[in-house]
Amino acid sequence: MQKDSESAPHPPKQPDQSPRDMADTLRTAGLAPKRMLELEQGRTLALWQNRQGEVRYERPRHHALSIYIDKGEKAGRVVNGKVVSQGFPGAVCLFPAGSRSTWQIGGRFEFFHFYFNDRDISQCAEQVWDASPDHLQLSELYHAKDPILAQAGKLLTLSDWQAPDQNMAMDHLSQWLLLQVVSRHCDRQKTPPAVTGTLSLRYRRLLQERIDAQLSQPLTLAEMASWVNLSPYHFARLFRASFGCAPYQYVQEQRLIRAKELLRRRGNNITGIALSCGFNDSSQFSRSFKARFGTTPSGYRAEQL
């Protein structure tokens, strides 16, 4: 762990770490997130842009992963009035709960934040490695090179966070980010276990039936994993091996297939079909349908009548 004069012992773990202290600090400094998405159990994704000024993070009650997306060379970490490290595109920072740091910004840059808490770390350690999370501590990390996480940041900025199929995809990605942080940036590093084989025929049928019955509802990776008593990590890998695609891709395909079937029937309005198939509104439904089938829902219906 890197230490300096600003570092201080971490306070005791808090049972409720839902406040987003670092986001509040950035808002106080006059910033507004370009995008923000709340996920399961309070995990949050946020995309920020800053141009100038000073930012001080004072003992946040949650952890944060930061990935620089664009520029960053004029973003510096300051200790005792001196800049000790400079940013760069793809730079990775990790802020454990209770850490302190000061930053001077002298030019525009874009960065991604992932906020999570002790409960997320504990669940990751228990579910992936079947290990006790006691005394597991995150390491402070500032302006480090991590090509894998840097690439993940780029993928996040290219994604439409509000698209109907993206909430589950983002939840899936947040689980993967947690795995990377816990396995590579804690005081006791662990290699993720290999996952081999496929889901049993019984479990495949169960998943198909339950997903089909709940297409109108929001589905999360953790919820689907619980149906077959697996951790999200093991479930995602076994699901892909069994179905040939990620869980969120499978769910999106089933929603669009259901919608296509309903469009062939007279009397179903397009907005009603969109909602019954798990889309937030008709415009999101129309975009997804056209991307998949090359025509809009209204255009497809006209072809069938």
C-alpha cells in the first residue's frame, strides 16, 4: 500500500455505506455527472468531466475505482503542496473508504467512477473464493497503469447506459470490476478460480422458464444466479458456456422475440407491447427492435397485416 503524509488509518468499517461522498464532493466543486447509474445494493457508476480547480476527498465512507477516459495529463495528486503524480489516459486510481487525497486540475479531462462498499467486497470474496472476507483491505492506488481496467473504462463510455438491455449488462460489468479489484488490488491478492463445464439440463430449463415468465420485469445477474444457487461470477461463466452468450444478451433476445410475436397479433398497441416485454418505453423498444431486425416495430407490423 502506498502511504504519504495525507494517509491515515482507515476507520472501522461502517455497516451502511450507501452515501456517495465522493460524488457529493465533486458536486460541491461545481461538477455535474455526465451520466450516473444506480445498480444493485447501492453500487453506482458515474462519468465525470472536470476542467480546473482543486478537489479534496476527505475520508469517504465508501470505496471508489477511478479510470481516466480522456486526457488527464493536467490532473495531479498533491501531497504537502507538491504534485507527486500526474494523470494520463487510462490511468487507474483506487480510493479505499477512509482515505484522504488532494487533487489539482489544470485542464479538461474525463473520468469514470465506480462506487462500492464493504458489503460488495465481502460478497465477492465469499461467493467467488468461498473465503472469509475478514480483514481484507483495499490498497490505495494512484495513477497506475492497468490496461485491462483502462479498456473497461473505454467500453463503459461507449455504452448507452439508459438502453433497456444495458442495466443488466452494467450490473454484469460492475461484478467483473469488483472481481478485478478484489483479486488484484487488495492486501491479499487471489487468482480467480477457473470455471469449467456447463449448467445441467434441469437448470437450463429452469432458467429458460423463469426468464420467460419474468420478461416484463427488471432482471439482475445476482437474482438469476440465485435461482440456481450460484455466485454471479460462476453463474455468468456457466451461463455463457451453456447458452453461447452472456445472460443479459439472452434476456434481451428473448424480449425481442416475444415482442415480434405480439406484433403479429391485432389489437396490441406498440407501447403496451414494449412494457410487457420489459422495455421502459416505446422509443427504447423501437431502437432495440430496429437494431436487431432492421425495421421498426410499426414497420414490421405493417408488413404482417
